[in-house]
Amino acid sequence: MALPLKGLRVIDLTKDFAGPFCTMILSDLGAEVIKVERPGSGDETRAWGPPFVKGLSYYFLSLNRGKKSITLDLKTPGAQKIIRELVQDSDILVESFRPGTLAQYNLDYPSLRRVNKALVFCSISGFGQTGPYRDRPGYDIVAFAMSGIMSTTGEEGRSSIRVSIPIADIAAGHFASTAILACLSRRLVTGRGEYIDISLYDSIVSWLSYLATYYFATGKEPKRMGSAHPSIVPYQAFNCKDQELIIAVGNDSQWQALCSTLGLEECRSRNGSAQTPTEFEIGQI
């Protein structure tokens, strides 16, 4: 398997999910990732269990494969010196501290750029490095709720639900890794690094996709529809006699084929073309 980032080094100053997810992608692509953790406790996801595998939480293992790990107290001059020495021979640094924290230790981008002008420096935070919310801590569920997506989850007339995986974290991690790869490409031309500002909130808002367009087109807020789709029918889960059934019909020809398969000839028009359904129920199949 080709490892396109083999030979590159990443300094990983992140914890929890979004940052480690980003650096895990870089590790999977062949980069050497050195994860810097707090002495004593390390990344807090080390304690997010059970289950634990040989003393490590399943959560931590899911995000940190292929990485090396050291512990440093970044508040100390000695640790700050070690980071600067590592940066001299590194290509990428990813951090997820609150905005302004690393500047207190002279480990922010302007400081480290003087050590290595080719360094690609990526900051991941809840709400970005500027703006009125920059100092607020950011968690996945907060960004998920504020984006508006959470108001569309669940069944109509019932409370919102959280998606079972942290999609704001995953979105930010993916955007961060993509931006880093873009900056590495640009560095081949300029010889200089770049600064990247990624926020959970911006990332998950971009995932609104057609829900945002629906609102701008109609002025109406999207409703909760369970597993159903606002524009494609049938495209959802149905409760049948013995188990759930997923049906995804994306066009009229597929609708005709479905009607024929299920023996629902009354769903077809006289000339054999499909009638566009507005509501579809399987019943006790």
C-alpha cells in the first residue's frame, strides 16, 4: 500500500476526538505522528470506558492507532524547549487548545514559524480563533445543536436526539486533514508553511447541505422526519412483521420496479408509469 506522507513528521498537541481523528488520518497516510500528552493522566479519552483493552479504553484506541506518544507539561520552559526542537524537524503541528493558550507558552504559529518557516500549523477549536465565541469551550453535541441539524433529528412531536457518533468532531477532523494536505501541496511551490483555523461549529454548519438550501428556498425550518427524506419517497426504514426494512428509491424507474416486486400494482398509473408517492407504508410484509 502506498503511504504518500511517509517521511513527514506531525506534532500532535490534541486530545479528545476531532484533533486525534485528524492526526490519525495523517498517520494512516504514512506520517510519523508524535502525540504529546499531559503527564499523569494523558489524553482524557484514555479513561473513557469501559471497555478497556490491556488497560487502554476502546475510545482512545479508536483514535490513536499508529502514533508515538510522549508526555510533556507545556507550562514548563523545559517542555516548551523540547517542542521547539521537535518543530525544527517537523512538517505539521496540530493543536486543539483554547484560542490564545499556546501564545502564553510561545508555541503559537507566529512563534514556531520563526523556528521552521515550512511548518503547516493547524488549530482546531469549538468556534474558531476569532469572533464572539472564540473563548468558549466547544464540544461535539454543542456544535451539533447550534448548527440546527439536531432540530431535525428524531420523530415529529418528540425531542431531538444526538447522533450516535460525534459528527461535528468527525467533520472538523476531516476538514483539518484535507486543509493540511492542501497546504502541503502549496508548500511544494512556495517552500513556506501555512496557518489553518478549523472550528467544530463551522464544520458541522457546512454539513447542513440541502437542509440549509431548503430553508433559504422556502423560509421554513426543516421538520423532524425520523429516518425519512424530505424530497425522496420512499427512502427510510419501515417496521415489518419480523424486522426493520430499509427501502431507498431514488427515481421513477426504481419506484416502478419496487411496485412490481411487492405486487402493488395499484401504485402504478394506467399507462404503466409510476405515480409519485407522497406517503408510503409497507404494512405487515
